[in-house]
Amino acid sequence: IIPVNENKQDTSVCTSFGRAPYYLLYDTENNTTEYIVNPAFQAQSGAGVKAAQLVVDQGANALLTVRCGQNAATVLNAAEVEIYKTMFDGAAENLEAFQKGNLSLLTEFHPGYHKHQ
């Protein structure tokens, strides 16, 4: 799953995991793509944790993202979702890099952006 700015094929990766407007869910077994609206997009607080729970609920095994907050990472790690650092602006390029094993695991998490409007 990848946080993205638009629900279309040539979309870019959103720099905010928890406040991304959409998520691109790619099924590696069937080679299908689905776009999911992020219900936490405009949440008053806890967007990262809510977004992380959405990732878990979708059954994703991996998250490809620019950055991730510590609270969201805790939820994802508990569900054994691997978190990878994106390398490119485009979602498609990052998905391709992931499939080739070229993305690194994200190991540094920020404390979160609180009181985001």
C-alpha cells in the first residue's frame, strides 16, 4: 500500500502517510490496483494511527512511504506490516523498485505532527 495524492495511474506519493487523500493498494498475486479513500485525511487528531489501522484492515503486508510517525509505526509493526522508504516521486516507480527488492526498510520514525489542520 502506498499513500498517494490522486486516485489515478500516474499519481505521486503523498509525503504525509496519515494525511494522504488516497492509498494505492496493489495486489502482487493478481497484479491489480485499487485506490482507497483515506477516512483519516482530515481527522482532527490521530490520523497516522487511523491510517495505520486502515493499512492493517486492508491486509497489506508492506507500506511504501516517504515518512511515518512513531505511533503509526507501532501499529504497523504490531501487525507485522513492513515499512519501506520510497525513493521516487511517482507511485509506479516505487512499486517497481519494491518488486525488484530495491527499497530499504524505513528505520527512523518521527514523533508525529500534532494539531495538524
